[in-house]
Amino acid sequence: MQVIIKNKSKKIKIKEVKRLSKFEKAIGLIFHRKEKCPAMLFEFKKPVNRNIHSLFVFFKFVAVWLDKKNNVVDIKIVKPFQFSVGSKKLFYKLLEIPLNKNYSKEIKLLFKNSNFYR
């Protein structure tokens, strides 16, 4: 599956995205290998404000919080073994993108001219 997200006036196509089931949401990127890991999409039925962690994730990744229409609400680079990372704004979707060669172009586009925290 692919996801098209909107960051300001730019549309960015993220390829090889895995939509997670309820069970998979509890695991996310935990114990995955950096280069073989797909981007992961967490979807919620109503707006939420949940924090995530990167315990047992052994590589950096980009967390992109999205609204209902896939507009970027917040974006952060998450380091391994952080206890709590979150957005101060409500969101409907969370996209976790591994910092690997498969997504390097998309990540550069996300942060280009961005006002979001890095």
C-alpha cells in the first residue's frame, strides 16, 4: 500500500506502507531490522493524542502525525530507546518511517523547508 501525505503545499508519496492491525499496533517497529522494515501506518477512528515509545527499536525513525485528510500535523525524528514521544496536537493517523535508504528521498522532502522539530 502507498500513502500520499500533504506537507504544506507538497504532496509526498510514501511507498511500501504497512497498515497495522490492532495487534500489530502494540508492536510497531519493535525488533524489526532497519533496512528491511517498511513504513507503518497506525489509524484511529477518532482523534487521539497518544505518546509512542521506541523501546527495543534499534534505529532512528521519523514519526509523522496526520489529520483525517493526511495533512501533516507534526513530525519528529525518534531515537532508539526513548520512553515517550508525542505530538501536542490531536491526530487520526501516525506514520512511522524508518531512516533507511528505501525512504531517504521521502524523508528529505518531509523536512525540506519544514517548521517542524527535527
